[in-house]
Amino acid sequence: MISAALVMLMTPGLAFFYGGMVRAKSVLNMLMMNFIALAVVGVLWTLYGFTMAFGNDVGGGLLGNFDFAGLSNISGKLAGFATAATDTAPAVAWPGSDGLPLFAFVMFQLMFAIITPALISGAIADRAKFWGWTLFVAVWVTIVYFPVAHWVFSFDGFIGADSVGGWIANQLKALDFAGGTAVHINAGAAGLALAIVLGKRKGWPKGTGRPHNVPFVLLGAALLWFGWYGFNAGSSLAANDLAAVAFTNTTVATAAAILGWLVVEQIKIGKPTTLGAASGAVAGLVAITPAAGFVSPLGAIAIGLIAGALCALAISLKFRFGFDDSLDVVGVHLVGGLVGTLLIGFFGTTSVNSLGVDGLFYGGGLGQLGKQALAAAVVLGYSFVLTFVIGWVIKKLGGFRVSAEDEVSGIDEAQHAESAYDFTGSGGGLGQPTSIPVKAPTGNAATKLEESKA
């Protein structure tokens, strides 16, 4: 439950991270696009989302049944794994020594379901209608996220002793500790599709403004990093050694990714930026997510450095290929998710987790890399195609993109009848007060003022 609360904090953290990067006149819309995910997904998860993702498989490892619709048949139940006997330990009956209340697992996984569509919002910043976005979130989690979560996160024998889960986790046996495929590749591919469907912002790429509040961006990145400990360490589903390893790997990979991103910035533009440091941190967090419980700290550092550098380079892809990914969801989440997912095939080691694999660098060959690549490709393709269709339909119905006039004047007022900042001074805001007379300088003071102007 503590880990679930940490992951919940990531969504408002993401709102600040994204909100600081947009214009002052569209920051509220960006915050609301993230915040509404808490409301929409929270309700749908209760009604049918959890059971679609973690109900007993209905066939082919593609979808769960509806035994848990409305979160029925959950109260008082445990979840966990039985373990077979080994040379050094006796068998442990289901639900195992680390069994946990099923309701705690329900809430933990809810927070993953909430933040995944929220990640997509950065790709279409400054140009989406709020209610169109809200409808998109509802449809997208239903058709895309809930099934993919079943594929990746639903393991045989976890919800019940004889329960059957998804095909990626159990048949393909691709490794994803905390959501490199189900969360980040999924959201990144969806962000690409939606950016193409909605089209470019007016004036893109040069006339769309700069980040209006870089301190907001750094605050958001810090909240994400803090919450990510629940995301990754919490995915061990117990307070144990593996959780501590995942916590450690999350820390060192993120630190390394910041350095990797800043070095690329120094080479490209001659200066390290605050925005780059924040983006590098998120890139490292994304990349270590699938690998956190399968690699050593040295492997985590390598993954972080590679991800930080590659994501810093990848954000320029939108200019080369002409898609307006407003806040670099593709460059950070899709590329970072791919990096972390694939590098398990190189850096994975059973010395960290006996349930993992030995990658290429630990004598395991290329077999696991192939499994990782297939899982990534299927999730990417499924998410991109379905998202494109969903977005296209909503756009054709006239409910997705704001008018050119509203986009230019600012969508906060148009969509929410509010503005984030009071520049007039009438409300004690940032404007210059008009009721206090200011005495004009005279004599030597006037001369010095004119000299300073000159």
C-alpha cells in the first residue's frame, strides 16, 4: 500500500513535469489532462479493468475473465506464488511465504493503469480538447492498456493456485520487472500515433514557445523519481532483498542517465541545461523499469548511461520525421522503454534474481534478447495501431483538437475558463499595482537612471 501511494504521487509529479514545459496559457490544461486520468481510470479499474487485466485467462493469454468485475470476489483473499522444493528449501504451499492481500495488489496495479495514459498526454500538449482527451483515456485503457497488462503482468498461479495469466509473461517468458513494455513502450507508441493523428501545433517547430516554468519541470522530475521507488522496488511485491536491489538499481541508473544526457547536451549545444538534467533523470527511470529486478548495479549504471545518451539524441527524431511530439514522449518513453527492455538480454543475471535469466554478457546467449525484442515489437505495434484508430475516430467526430483560435490565444481559458497566473495585478498576482503612486526620480537620481539605461 505504501508503494501504491508512491506510484499515485507520480501522476501529479508527471503533471508538474509536463506542465512546466508548456506555455503559461496552457499549463492548466496540461495539469488537468494528467489529473483526469486518476478519476477516469480509477472508476473503470473498479468496474472492469482489474478483472480484464488479472482475471483468469479466457484463452490464448490475451484477456482475463470477469470474475472480479466490480472488484467482487476479492475481499479477504490473498495472492502469491507457491514454490517447489529444492535441495536447500522445502516446498511452500500457495500463496507462498510472501502472500499479500489481493486488495493491496489491486490498488498497486491501479496506479500503473493511471499513469500510463497520463504519459501519452505530453505528446499532444497545447492542442487537445479536454473532454475529447477524457473520452480517449476511457477508450484507450479499455482496448489497449487492460489487455496489454494481462499479457505482461498476469502470471500463472498468482491470483489463485490454478489461475492462468497472459502470454508474454507465461508463454513467451519475456522479462519486464515493472512496466517497460506495458507502460513505457505502450505509452510511447500511443504518443507517436496520437501526435500524427492530431497534427502539428500552429507554428511548429519554431513558433510554439519555450517552457514557461523550468523549476516546475525539475520539481516534477523529483516527484517522479521519488514515486518511482514504489514503481520499481514495489514490484518485488515484498519487503525483501529483491526490493532493495530494485531500489538501488533505480537510483544508480537514474544518476547515470543524467550524466549521459548532459554529456550529449554539452557536445551538441555547448552547455548542460536544467531541462536536460530533468529529462535525463526520467529517461533513466524509464529504462531501468523493466530491468530493475534482473540486473546488477553495474548493469544498471550501463543501462542508465546508454539510455540517457540515446534518449537525448532521439528527441531530434521528431524534427527529422515531421511529427510534433510536444514534450518528447517518443524520445524518452518509447526509446527509453525499448533500451531497458532489450538490454535485459545483455545485462540480465541470475545472480541478482534466480527467476530472471543470464543475458549475453553473462553467458546466456541471444535467446532472451529475441524474446525481449518480440514482446517490445508486439506491444509497440498493437498500441500504435489501436491508438491511431481511436484517435482518428474521436478527431473525425470533432471532439479532439481545439480550434486554431483557441490554440493561439491559449487553451486554458477556452477549455477551463481559468488561467494559471494573474498578470493583471487585480488579484494580487504578477502585475504591477496601479493604486500606489510612484514618484519620478529627480536631480542626480534622474541622471543616474538615464546613464544606467544608456
